[in-house]
Amino acid sequence: MSRWPLMPLGEICTFVGGGTPSRAKPEYFDGNIPWATVKDFKSFRLADTQEHITEKAIADSAVSIVDPGTVLLVSRVGLGKVAIADTRLAINQDIKGLTPDDTISPDFLFWFLLSQASRIESMGAGATVKGVTLNDIKRIPIPVPSLPEQRRIVDLLSRAEGIVRLRREAREYEVEKLIR
């Protein structure tokens, strides 16, 4: 049992969903606004995306813009993937943007959601495309430690992830040396 109070995400976060501009209008896809899709979730931070859209695409569609620091959760096709926006960007309909209130830091929310990836994946429903509803996401309980405790936890997890990343890179380098 958690020593911290548990709160449903829906009570401590605001949510935004995204959309896709019409692919029939190429002029929507020659802009400079990063547009995040599931294929961009290759790292924990999103500073740029594979595709970019125009302001007109945003005005004419259900695309939403999120600010830097927004936690991005894949809610369809790749359930449970999570990242933090490092820049202002647009999101498609497979992603939810979560902005926590002042009781939760975005970094803590990110690490919490990452820890819940298999749970979120198991919540998915659908015959051909698995998805999780916004209401299901809003019901996920999150522990709410004090902000200093959140910072301590984030620091420990970030350091551990850095060690894992360095070890993975060293192993890839060793394999590459053997192949040559």
C-alpha cells in the first residue's frame, strides 16, 4: 500500500486530444509545426517530429497544440508509450496531452505513466485497433508525494535510466567492434 495519497489522474490533470489534418490537402503538411504521431515515440523527450504541419492545418482540423512540458501518452496503436514535449507541438488523435496541476510535476507524471505502461496496454480494447478511453485514463490512480519527494524520485529514476542507456550504448559499441 502506498504511503502517499492516491488521486485519479482526472482530478489532477487537464487533458487534450489531437487530430489528423486531411491527407488530401498536401498544403497542410509543408509547415514548420512539429506534429507528433506514435512513430515519434522513440525517446522520452520530443523536441521534433517526423512530420510537420501548417497553421492552416490546425485551424481546419481537430489537431491540438501542446506546450513544452506536456506529458504525452499514446492512447491508441502503441498503448502505454509516453514522452514529454520539449517544444510546442501538435498531436494526432492517437495521443493524449496531460498537464498536471501544481500537486504533480510533469517529470513525476511521466515516470509514473511509464511505470504503468503494461497496465495501460492491458486496458486496451478494440477488434482491430486497441485503444484506451479517456475515461479509463482519468480513473488511473496516481500516488501524490510532496513535490520535494517527487523531485527525489525523478532524480533517482533519471540517473538509473542514464546508467541503463550508457550500458546499452557500450554493448552496441562492443558488438559493432566485433562485426568489423
